[in-house]
Amino acid sequence: MKILGKMAWVIGALVILMVASGFLLLYGDQTDQGISSTTNTFESGTAALKELLVHDGFQVRTETSGFPQLESGEVIIYEPLKKEEFSFFGQGGHDLEKRIDKFLSQGERGILLNFSESTTQQVTVLDGKSKYVIHTNADYSSQKEELPFVSMKRSQDSPAFLNSQDAGAILELHADGLTNSNIELGDNAKYYLEVLRRFAGKDHTIVFLEATMGNRLDRGLMADIGPWATVAWYQFLFLMTVIAFSVGKRFGVTRLDSVVERGTSETLIAMSDNLKASRHPDQALMILLDDAYERIRAAKRASPSADPAQLHATCHQELKNIIQRIRSCYGLKLDTEQWIIMAQILEEETLVLEREADSLRAGRKGIK
């Protein structure tokens, strides 16, 4: 009953673990709904914008590291970094901000997504011959204004304007209109796509700096060294495993094996159980007899080539008698209890022979 109770407890724990893992598989891998990352498919994410760019023919990649590897000619898309209260071994947002400023100061281009000051949600594009004019819902009153396609001045109403900074060419977007939930409103997709075409051009790779968009995952040393380092590491671990099994030794502190010696009564009980469970007790007893011969060989220090007859001659009379009786009864249909009695006598007389041999060797050592 105790075993069944333990099994029920283990099964219950496994069921709970399976249910919990199921919830994790369903909901645990979903990106945080509050970040604007391109991996976020919820309302506030920019996954739809990335897919729109790829579908339009842009070369797009993402950098999740706080130490992005940027190349000349690439156009970065990023968010303003929030002020961090502390940094871990100098790996805070301040270092990333320096990298962005350094990249832009070299004459590169960047697209700044501004969500905090954004009020523009829906854009209507009116095609003209020489330029575009947009109508934007600047507030909830739905008042419409005609604005240039890209403004040269910062405006709370204009969806896009050039930010005149010393760092480099920066296009700032009121990014509310390009989130997953809003990019399909009005002509938002058409408008923002045309803005990016004009500013970035399809011959330049667009890089989303995910670390500024709530999806930071710094690469480890192995990734920085190269793919071969990971392969070499696993090969090293496999080699150490092979060596450990080859030498057959444990690492660490040597463990002392403790052997619990069973008494004669326990041995006899085990032998009785085996004989009772056996359908052929005579054969089981012959196996015990073979084991007794090996014990006699060890006790008498006999040659490995000595046959049972030679070993039998070195035994005392009681042990000879029980061995002879067992051999003569082999194949007979006797009660199980009779086989058990013979097995007990064989065990007891074998123990007597072993003790006598040990005592004789101990006496000889004492004389010397």
C-alpha cells in the first residue's frame, strides 16, 4: 500500500508538471505585449512593419545585442533609450547609446521611432504630380490638415520629419501609426513605406536594433568567436566523457565502498526463497553446488584446473556426505522442503570448511 501511495504521488506530480509545461508552451513563448520589438505580434509590436519591408524588397536584419555589429551603408531603426538606473559591469544602455551616436556621426543614417510623443494614428495620402500631400488625424476631433510628406521641422502632427542633429542624418517618425494595430488604418502602410523608400533606399540594409525596442539578448563568447568554437566545445566535452569512461575512474573525492556482509541465517532464507520459487529445485541446488565448489577452491587455495573430484577429496566428511547426497538425488521428485534442508546443510558445512581454512592460515602466520 505504501508503494502504491508513493506511485500515486509521483503520477500526480508528473500530471501537474505536464499541465504547467502545456501552459508554458502555449503562453510562455509569447513576446511581451508591451514592447515594440519586431518579434512582438501583439498590438504594440512592429512585426507587421518588418514583414512589409521584406515583402517590398528591402534587405532587413535584426540585432538583439547591446553591442550591435554595424556596417557602413546600413540604415538603423531604433527607439530612444530609457534612462537606466544602473549598469552591470558597464553593459547598460549608456554604452549602446554611445555606439549609436558613433555610428551616426560617421555620416550614416538612422530612423528614430518615437512612441512617447506620438499622436498621429491614421494618415490619408493624396497623390499629386510632383509631391505628396497627406491628411492626418491629429487628434480625436478628426480635424484634418494638409502637411508635407516629410516635414523639415519637428511637429506633433506630422508623422515624419528630419531631425537636424550633429550626429548624422536622422528621420524621426511618430511611430503610433506603424504599430501592428494601426499600420492597416487608412493609408498608413502606403505612407510609411514610401517614407522609408525615400530615406533608406532599397540598396541599403535596414537593421532593427532590438535592444532599444525591449528585446535585448547579448551574444555569448562562443557566438563572438565563431561557429567553430561551439563545435570545438562540444567535441571537448565528448572527449572528456570518453576519457572518463576509458580510464574507469571517478573524478573528485574517492568514494569508499561499504559492503554489508550478510549473516548465515539471511543467506539460508534467501536460498530457501529461491528454491521455493523454482520449478526445478534439483537444478537450482546444482547451481548452489557449483558455487560451493568455487568457495572450496578459494578456501583450499586449489589450482584453477582442479576438477570437482579433486576438490571433493579435500573436504571433511560431513561436507563430502551432503555433496554425495545432492548428486544422488538429482532428477528425483522430492518435496521442496527436502531440497531446502540439503541446501542449508551444504551452506553450513561449506562455512565450516572456510573457517577451518582461515584458522589454519592464521595459525601458520602466528608461528612464523
